[in-house]
Amino acid sequence: MTHDDATNRYDDIRDGVRALCAQFPDEYHRRIDTARAYPDEFVKALTEAGWLAAMIPQDFGGSGLGLAEASVIMEEINRSGGNAGACHGQMYNMSTLLRHGSEAQKREYLPKIARGELRLQSMGVTEPTTGTDTTNIRTVAVKKGDHYVVNGQKVWISRIQHSDLMILLARTTPIDEVRKKSEGMSIFIVDLRQALKSGLTIRPIANMVNHETNELFFDDMEIPAENLIGEEGKGFRYILDGLNAERVLIAAECIGDGYWFVDRARRYAGDRIVFGRPIGQNQGVQFPIAEAYIEVEAANLMRWKACKLFDAGQPCGAEANMAKYLAAKASWEAANVCLQSHGGFGFAAEYDIERKFRETRLYQVAPISTNLILSYVAEHVLGLPRSF
Ligand SMILES: Cc1cc2nc3c(=O)[nH]c(=O)nc-3n(C[C@H](O)[C@H](O)[C@H](O)COP(=O)(O)OP(=O)(O)OC[C@H]3O[C@@H](n4cnc5c(N)ncnc54)[C@H](O)[C@@H]3O)c2cc1C
């Protein structure tokens, strides 16, 4: 494998993922979007080719690759016109299980995930009443003998109908009994097939993007005690580790989107003749495309910095957040420019721009909103007073 610092090429991974994605052209993704369906065949093909097991160590049947390589896989999916949002959960959830799961849990789940027998696509953190204020979550898990009993509610939990397992964050010690509000929460592996028989109810949420996401209701749902990941009470810290991986992967997807939009805009602006010349000959059209390209390239540098730190096991909260911020901003600006460059045709579904436009817009809000990144940097990097 090549890793050239100047270009971060990872050519063999790119070639492999591109070849697979080429079997799923624009028409495929458009059809799935129109039908509000799940891209089953595409995700199956990625799983069978081993791409979604990239981060699983070789001892457990995966390829033992790092976050940098995983991010290239996600980038290429979006760059090909697809949407990695249908399957990226497995990558970042994997890093939580890898870093904090017990040997027994890894032996139990990882080989099956690597073989495609189990899917770990879901993570349940967000709640309707607390939103971004995660430490105030109200879902509780109370230990009773050899199991925990869970009660509460989650919202916006994605891919649950296409997953077998979910990583769940719940409070195990009441907030008024802990020193810091970030303590006293724990994470669990929930076997969704069991959970659906014992107290879990799922209600799908119709939304702007073709993204399978749901409300969850827990009514005395039981989880075996051995499904606790790591130590009880330390779940918030573990989730934050996983969130750094998630932010970097989303950044890579936005980079993929950004290149896709720039490429489509560039091609159309070169071909479309109005007033007897290509529209791209007008600086009013070409400058925004050039600017969008510059922004994507710049965001990409922060993405590689974050990958490098994460893979070296070093703190990367600031870089992961900044990469996600820059990349989501760049892809959204590129989306706008691409739409504008296409004039009316940008709105036609058959050009795929309005679909990708909707898809990339999500990343200003999820998995962390832009304001929260700004407040993280203000407080933790610049030392400004905490605002909430
Ligand atoms: C399609 C989709 C899929 C998702 N998938 C998942 C998933 O799989 N698992 C999961 O756990 N969650 C998921 N989420 C939830 C997502 O992480 C949250 O929507 C996001 O973190 C924002 O939380 P919220 O919607 O509650 O907004 P709120 O917290 O209610 O915030 C609303 C707005 O106010 C701003 N705001 C809030 N507080 C402050 C403040 N102190 N200072 C400045 N601005 C502030 C926010 O930035 C935001 O713009 C998903 C969301 C969507 C839309």
C-alpha cells in the first residue's frame, strides 16, 4: 500500500473501492433515493468485498487497517456518487468496540461482523428532550442481578432496521450522585433481535434525505450484564473516542462529496454553451468553482492530520472536530456552486445534484452541529469561558 504524505493516495484502496462503486452507477443511487429504499445490494457488495471490515484486526478476520484507510473507503463511496451514510456506522462503531471492548466481546462479535453475519451499524446517543446536551440524557440502565434494565427514549437513531447490533449510551448512576456530569454513563452492545422481543419499539422518522433513522422507546428492555463495554460509568469518554473517528470519517465523506460537486460543476461549465461560449469561460462562473475546489483541498489537509493522530493513538479531538467543520462547510459550498452552475438543470433529479445537495447538507447538523464544534474549539483549544 502506498501512503504518500503529499497526496495521501492510497491508490490500491481507491482503485478497489472505485471498481466496486462503478457497478452501482448514478441510476442505482437515484432509484434507491426515489424509492426511499436502503441500498441493500451496494452495502452487501461492500461487506462481501471486506471493505466494511477494514478496521477489524486480522486476528479477528478483518484487514487490520487504520482510520486513514477507512476514511479513504468512505470518501470514495461519496466521490463515486453514492452515500456512505447508509453504512458508515459500522466503521466508527467498530473503533469503539476495538478500543474499549473486552477480549471476549471482540471474539464474540468481530469475526461475525468481518464475515458479514452480523452488522454493527447503529449507535444510540441522541435523545428528544436533551439534544446536544448529552450528559443530561434520561435513558437509564439499572443493574438487576446478571442484567441491566433500560428505560427511556432515543431519537434520530440511524440504520437500526439494517443492523443486528447497536451501541447504546445510558445513564447508570443518577446525575446528582456523580462528581462530574460526564461520569455515570455507560455503553452497551445491544442485540437488536433480542431487544425487539423485550421492550424495544422502533418508529421510523421520515426526513429530507433518504436516510433510515428512527425514534426508539425502551420499556424495561433487558441487556445481559456482559454486554457492558469497558467499565461502568466511563461510557461518555468511550463514546467521545468513537465520535472522533466518526467525525473524521464524515469529514472524508464530505471531501468525497466536495470533489464530486466540483467535478460535476467543472464538466458542466465546460460543456454548456450560452451566449455562444461555455458558461465556464465567465469568471462569474469559474471563480466559485475554483474557490470550492480550494476549500475542499484545504479541508482535506486537516482530515489527514486528524487521521494521523487518531491512528497513532494520540488525542485528536480538536483536529477531528476541525476536519469535520471544514469538510462539511467545503462540501456544502461546493454543492451550492454546483447547483448554481447547472442553472435549472441542477434541480432535475436525473442530474443527481439535488440528491447529493440534500445528502451533504446533513453534515452541518449531524453527527455534531457546526455551533458545537465552534464552542469546542473556543473552549478547549482557545481557553475561552465555557458557554454552557
Ligand atoms: C438524519 C440524522 C441522522 C442521525 N443519526 C444519529 C444516530 O445514528 N445516532 C445518534 O445518536 N444521533 C443521530 N442523529 C442526531 C444528531 O447527532 C443530532 O441531531 C445533532 O447532534 C443535533 O442535536 P439536536 O438535533 O438535538 O439539536 P439541538 O441540540 O436541539 O440543537 C438545535 C440547534 O441549536 C444549536 N445549539 C444548541 N445548543 C447550543 C449552544 N449551547 N450554543 C450554540 N448553539 C447551540 C445546535 O447547534 C443546533 O443547530 C442524527 C440526526 C439526523 C438529522
